[in-house]
Amino acid sequence: MVVQQQTKGLKMKSLTKKKSSKPVEKKITKISDKLGKGLVQTERKPTEAQCCAKTSATAVGCHD
Amino acid sequence: MLALSRYNIISRFETGKGSSYFLVNPLSGHADILNEEEHQKLLNGNFPDQQLLLEKGYLVEPAQEQARFREAYLRFTEDRDKDELQIFFVPTYACNFGCTYCYQSEYQPEPGWPTREKIDAFFSYLDRELAGKKKYVTLFGGEPLLPSKSAEAGVEYFVEEAAKRGLELAVVTNGFYLKERLGLLMKAKIREIQVTLDGPAEIHDRRRALKGGGPTFDRIVEGVDAALELGVPINLRVVVDRENLPHLHRLADIAIARGWTRSAKFKTQIGRNYELYTCQQAPGKLQTRLELYQELYQEILKHPQIMEFHRPAFHVAKFLFDHQELPGPVFDSCPGCKTEWAFDYSGKIYPCTAMVGKQGEDVGTYYPKVELKNDAISSWQDRDVLSISACKSCPVALICGGGCAAIAKSKQGTIGSPDCRPVRELLEIGMSLYFPEGTPETETEKTNDDTRNQCC
């Protein structure tokens, strides 16, 4: 389940799967006022809902 | 010029063999466990394999990391635009329970149920203003399943209108009338039904009794049994504090014995009992987030069956264990006015369930006409770790996400402030729970062990 990184005496234990290298797609996305320009989109990652409202019917879950 | 990423979260955690260190970077999406030697080398800047650190995003060229941050932020906001919306509808704030910690206890509810006209206005708003968005509706309260003619007729009409539109239905109920109402609710496709049990019967009934007294545990359990038998998903919430946490394992035993935990339709959530507005009869039993999870961890060690009932997230620790990858970075953990809206029977719209019904916190109306307070809505929608000053330089921002806006406003007077989560400390506990083996032995440790095991 965990991948052992054996590199030059390094025994850091990786907890994340090895990713395949995919070509990076260039895409001009919408520009937010808070950010700069010239951005590149890469592969999506799953997000974990931080607030219970997304994963449950919830009451005050996200406030806990 | 290379530097350690500003989003590295490094800390020590206890394992079965002593302690190890975790290194987690929510921006690059990598996580590793290090031993003491590796940890020291990393901190001292003489880690042997710089290329590996670069590949994993632990070592970065700062300008490139900022570009990556911007790209991740845009992706987050774009993904959220396509996210499903959860739309709460509160038909009443009245309730038949007198829970000791209810945050709505000071609300002054108007009697009665919304008229068909108001329910039509609610659905018209969804049809028009949220057209094209993925969404589902959640009946909330108060207690939405109260047994009066107008309440039952109202629920029936609401469920029919939801079903007509193909909207999935969730219900948050105290569960007292669940068994009787299942048939009615199942006229729509049920997403899930959330009920609360605070422990075994004598503990639960002390905290969640009927108004005027009277037990509620048995009726709720009957409702859960009936729902699961019919294949209706149940989300069982436990509101926890110092009074009932020591009894959580007994509730776990009950759920296991009844077969709930073997059902794919059963899930659980732990809710921390905390002070929201003025709702606590006994503030001395409250715990901070960290205290709750520290004590929960100790309970799990004493009573491992709790994990069959509930596996706490400890931020990203459980996800990492289950998926061998990190979730995407969280630039905003508050769904208010973004992927969550709350409507009540008075015709008002609110940002979320913590704010619904609170005077002065509405962001518009859907009845008698649609009027939106755009400035208020914008302030909720703009809130994230980029707009909250304290979050901009915080290394755990991309896991914390800025916390709850309602709590932030309650404590600091503005939603533009953070509701900080003890991310590092909770990860320390979570890593101990989900990765108790820590790092593999080093070559030095192996040699010493071999020596010790030799016959003399």
C-alpha cells in the first residue's frame, strides 16, 4: 500500500501513489482579480469535502 | 534560488516504535514519513536527494510555487462553480425536543407551516435562479417532521414538488417521527436522512429529551432500523462533549449489534458540541476541537470497535490512508452562498444552516418577491484564504480553508476573519492512528537489533 522510496540512501516513506507523467495542457482560464496571468491547467485532483454540508445532510457539521 | 515550500507541514507523531515525522504538502499533493535523521537533514538543508524533494514539491523555486498556487486556486474555483448545491429549506423552527445544547433555543418561531404559495415560491426560485445547476434539497428545522395536519400536508407537498423536478431529498430530523414518515418521504429519491443519537439510551435521553421531559432514544432507533431495512441511507450524527464521549464506545456497540455498521447505507459523523451564539446550559463540558480529538483518540485506543462505527478524518490523514493520495488543496472550507443556501418559511434566504433564522443575517428574500442583498452575498462569496489576511501567510491554510464564516463572525465580528483549525495537531493524532508503523527501520537500527538478538 505504501511505496518505499529507495533513492541514494533516502528512506523517506512515501504515502502517495506514484503519478504518471502526463503532458500538461495549456488552457487560458478565467482570470480572477486576485491572481496574475499566464496560467497553465494540469490534471485534476479529488477534493475532500471540508464541510459536512457537502458529504452529508448535516446540521452544523461544517462549524464543528 | 531554491527554498523549502511554504506549504510544507512537518511535525512529529507517535508510532508503535517511538516517533516519526510526517511531511505533507497540500499544494504539491505529496506526503511522506521521515525518520529523525531525515527530518534533521531536511531542516538543516543537507538532504541527500534534492531532486526527489523538487519532484515532490517540498523544495521549490518560490516563483514557480506561486504560479502553481495560482493555477490550483483557479482550478478550485472553477470546480466549485460546477459543484452540486445543497439547498436547505426550513419549514419551521419549532421542535418537540428540548436538547440541552440547541443553538436555536433563543429563536422565536412563528407558529404554523409555510403555505403552498411559499413552497411554490421556493421551488420557482430554484427553477429560475439556480437553473442548470446540479442541486438537491434538504429539509431542515427546527424539526421538519412534526405531527400536525398542516405540517404533514406541507411536507407531502414539498416532497411531491421535489420529486416532480427530479431533485434528490435529504432530511435532517431528530428522528422521533421518522418511522411514521418514511413512506411519505420516499415519494422522492432520498439522498440521506440525518438523525442524532448522543450515546446509549440513558446518556442520549438526558441530553435529547422531549420538551417537558420524556425519552426519545427508542423511537429514533426504530426509525433508523426501518430506514435501513428499506434501503434509505442514514447519516447518524453524534454530538460529543465531555459528558458523553466516554460512552461513545457503547453507542458503537449498539450500532454494531443492530447490524447498522454492516450496511452500505449507514454512515456516521461526530459533531463537536460548542458554543454557537448562546446555547449551552453547561459550558464546562465543552471541548476545543483539539481536546475532542485528543480524547477521542484515547477512547479509540481503549475501545477499538469505535473505528467500526466511525473513522475520524483528522483532516487529510484518513483520506491519505484510504486513497494513497492527498485531496486537492482547500482554498475555502465555507460553503455559505457558494454551494450552500438556506431558505426559511418566512420567505428569507440565508447563507447557511448556522445563520438561518438569525436576525439580520439574511441575504435576501424569495417571497413575496425575489430581492437579493448583493453586497452581503459578495462578501460571503469572496471569503477564502486569499481574502482573509491571517490566512495568506499560514502554512496550513490549504487544509484549514479558513474555517467557518459563521463562527468567525460570532467570535470576531466579521466573516472576513479566520476560524482557525488545529491542522498540525490533528494531523499528528491522525497519522498516529492511520500510520502507526511510522518509518521502516534504518540500517543502523537493524544492525543494533541483530546484535541484541544474538545469543551470547
